[in-house]
Amino acid sequence: MAQSVKLADDIMSLVRREADLHSRSVAGQITHWLKLGRAIEHSDSFDYARITAALEGKLDTTQLQEDEEAAWLDAFTEKMAQPSQAEEAFFANRRMLGRGVGLDAGGNLIHAKDDTPA
């Protein structure tokens, strides 16, 4: 049974470009990349279980081999770019209370903008 999945616009742009380049449908390109990723995760070039353990904090990253470290860094960077539900709730509460919600490039506290009409 077919299922819908939401993907970010930048990811879909990459998928469409590669699909056109390789004469695949969008679904075919996503399936191709999915199979490649799964094959890499199960390959003998590195132990994906070790990368997962490092992401979970169960293995020190200094124990990873070079190729494992590169895969871990990619996954870690992607994971850190997505706020958790707890983080979103925390900052929503700070915005509601009018407290700082981050730092600018100069290290100054940024406050939520008041969008309520005067």
C-alpha cells in the first residue's frame, strides 16, 4: 500500500534533480537512495551499530574509525539541526513570557518579537 511522507522542500529539489538526471520517477529516486543508504548501513566498510551507539551516547566518538566518524558526524549534525518537542515547548514558553529565545552573532540575547497589534 502506498503511503505519503512529508519531505523538506530542499530535499525534494534534490530528489527531483537527481530523478531527472537518471531518468527515474521521484518515487523511484527515493527508493533508490533508500536502498543505497540501507546497503551502506549494512556494509562491511563500517559498523552502523557503533555509529548508532555513539549517537545514543553509549560509545565515545574517539573510539570510532575514520569512516564511522564521518557517518556519525553527518547523522549528528542532522539530528542537532532538528529541535526536540521538549525544546520547542521550552522556547514557546519563553516567547510567551517575553524572555530571551537565543543569541545573535555578537552573543547578545534575542527576545521574541511582539506580533500583537497595538
